[in-house]
Amino acid sequence: MILNFFDQFLSPSILGIPLIILAIALPSLIFPTPTNRWLNNRLMTLQSWFINRFTYQLIQPMNFTGHKWAMLFTTLMLFLITINLLGLLPYTFTPTTQLSLNMAFALPLWFITVLVGMLNQPTVALGHFLPEGTPTLLVPALIIIETISLFIRPLALGVRLTANLTAGHLLMQLIATATFMLITIMPAVALLTSIILFLLTILEVAVAMIQAYVFVLLLSLYLQENI
């Protein structure tokens, strides 16, 4: 039973071909494409409003240099939200439950933000390791602590997204299994667990969207420190 709970996080494959590639490419196929018409349908209008509001909230605190990252952050946000929400459907696979995929996003983007700071304003970037007015005795310890906190950022990004989605999926499967086993033995208790499962599903939809937003928001804050 324990192994069955974690089987949902294994990357499926057919004839030795991993289906994670299809799962990653699927979000780009389901979004409606803009048309040349003067009036769009409701779905296109809602999509445009969401993208505009998100981009405005994300880019507003940055200076003009950070505005160049708007397309990258918005694309990453839509990609993560779509994959997370599709993973809540029955008999589907969620690629963002794999730490390797999340680290593949977090590590390069974090490194680029640090590299931008080192190239554009190296004095300010290095100044984060040693704040002004630090006592002399605390200088070595503070440099070590700030260095560790800097290099742990991409790991925190990847682990946060993986852990939240994995915990939610496991909890949903546990409650669904309990409901299925209790439906013939104790129908009243099964009804209660069904209600809990419904509420948990709504919560997981919110978590899937919030975690994608937090992932991109933290990247934008790291960029803001370096520009």
C-alpha cells in the first residue's frame, strides 16, 4: 500500500519513451492563440486580463532594466500554473512533483540573477555579504552565513514547490482511499470523508496556483536585489 501511494510520482513511459516530455509540452497546446479580430471571446479576454494584471504586479517594483524579464516570468508563471492544475485531474502525471525538474528551472534562473548583479553592479552585489556597520568580530561568521543563504536559495525554490505539491497529492490519495474503503462499511463516515476530499481538492487548486506564483515572485525578488 505504501508503494502504491508513491507510484503516482513515477514518470510514466510507453515502450520506453518517457511521457514527461508530453506532459511538459501540453500546456503550450491548450492556451488559445490571439486572433486579428477586433473583438475577442470571453476566454481570450480573461486570459489577457490575467496576464496583464500579473505582469503589472510583478514588474511594478522593478526599474526599467527588470522590465526585460517580464515575458520570461509571465511565461514561467503560466507554464507552472497549467502543469500544476492539470496534475490534479484523475490519471494524470504532475511533472512539478519531480525535484529534478523544479531544480532545472530554479538553478539556472537564480544563477542568471546573481550573474546580472555581479556584472552590472559588483560592489552592491558583494555588499550583500557584509552589511555596513557590522562589528569586526562578526565579519567572518556573517560572510559564511550570507554565502550559505545565497546558495541555498535555488534549493529552497525547488524543494518548496516539490514538497507542497507532493504533500497535497499524497493527502488527497489517502483520503480518497479511505472513502473508497469505508463506503460499504460506514456510509456516514464515507460521506464525511468525501466532503473533506472535496474541500481539500479546492484547497489544492489554490495551492497549485499560489505555489507557481510564489516561485516566480521569489525569482523576481532575487532579480530586484541585483539590478
